[in-house]
Amino acid sequence: MKFFVDTAEIAEIRELQDTGLLDGVTTNPSLVKKSGRDFLEVVKEIAGVVKGPVSAEVVATDYDGMMREAAVLRKLADNIAVKVPLTIDGLKACKALSGDGAVVNVTLCFTANQALLAAKAGAYFISPFVGRVDDTGWNGMELIRDIVQIYKNYSFSTQILAASLRHSNHVIDSAKAGAHVGTMPFKVLDALFNHPLTDKGLDQFLKDYAKAFQDAPAAR
């Protein structure tokens, strides 16, 4: 499974990029707003740091507005993925943009029916929101499994980008379900590195090394 980070913080993106584990970035106007910087400026900088897809969202809700904004976003960098909402106008824009060679991420997906529509509209990515589905009392991971099954049934090429992943179990369950990509906040991705037994084992190794070095006879 590919790892995307859901952020607009350049420092976080650079830190993860240095690990070699970061495959892309998802962002939106709300995340960029927290940085206090211009939206287009931030997106362009992110696209220059990351080799993989950088999802940038349109804010228009009508077809013509989405197409105008998408044209601006596509000019920022070759690795921009235009993010559109899962509405009728959003899917119309998805169809037109995909037909023109753009990478389109259809976002705000909450049902398998919606995911089926997005695939038929030519979406490159579909973004089902696992955590937000959980918030409604339904099972967000069951949604991922349903979409995986449907896409396999009809050999759709749309990649499933599991979004709103809030903890490590969401990540591993998405991978087990067959999601192509998982996008998550920096703190969730960073937590994947950590386990108390790893820390305990490393601490013991260092103590044993120090003791062995201390007990070793001095060189003559």
C-alpha cells in the first residue's frame, strides 16, 4: 500500500520524504489555511518536494467553476491530482478532466454506490472517508472492503485511496482490505514507526553494548 500524508505543512512533508516512504500528499484549502499562506503557493511548493501525486482540491461547486479552477491547478506542476467532490457536477468534471489526461481524485465518498459512480466517471483515485463513516455509527472499513470487491468484479482501474485514517489500526486494516493508498495525518504515519518493544529492545542493546565495551580489556 502506498502512503500519502494529509497535510500542508512543508516541514512535515520534507521529514517524511527523507525516509523514502512517502508516495504522495493530499491536501485541501482548510489544511492550507492553517499555514496562513497562499493556497496555490503552498500547493506548488509541495509538488516540488514530492515526486508522487499531490491532490489539490477545487472549491467551486458548479461544473464550469471546477473546470476553471482545475485548469489553474494543473499548470502548477505535472504531478498535481485535481480533487473534486462526489457530486453530479464533480463527476461531470471528473469525466472531462480524465478525458483530457488529468489525474482526478474524487473525494468525500461515503458509500460503495458513490465509489461505483466515480469509477465509471473515470476517476484515477476514489477517496472513501473511513473515520467520518465510523463517526456516523457505520463501519468505515466495511466500506473499503465493499469498494475493493466491486472494483475487482468489474476490473476498474480506479485506485482506492483510504482517507480519514485516524490511527494505526485504520492503516493496517486498509492494507489488509486491499486499498491501494492510505492517506493520514503526519502524527498517524509517524506512529507507525513506534512500538514500546522496539524502544525497549533498542535500549537493552545499547546497555549491553556499553557494558561489553566497558568490560573489554584496554588495548595495549
